[in-house]
Amino acid sequence: MGWTSTGDPYANVGDAGLGFDSEEAAKAFAEKHGWEYTVKKRQTPLLKTKAYADNFKWKGPPKTED
């Protein structure tokens, strides 16, 4: 297994490494430690509910190329 290194010790923290209750708390934490920061708002993905049986539903006759 090859190990890689970086000059930034916090590089492997990633986007999901730290979480805060508010934007102000995140900014205060970063400023306290002297870090440059970017605040990203959490986005919840829109998921469609799908059942396994949906894979076998009748979708009409096959489409032909004209």
C-alpha cells in the first residue's frame, strides 16, 4: 500500500469532517484556530421513493427507431 502525504494536515478531513449548529459557530471555530474557511450549507438530496418491483413494471411496447 502506497502512502501519500501533503503539506496540509487537515486535507483528509474532507467536506464532511466538521459540522456545526450554525454558520456563526463555524466561523468562530475557524477564526479561533486561525484557519481560512469556506462555509458550505448542507443540501439534502431529493430522492424518489422506488421499490424493487418498479424494475419489472410494464413500460409499454419497446420504442422503435424511425
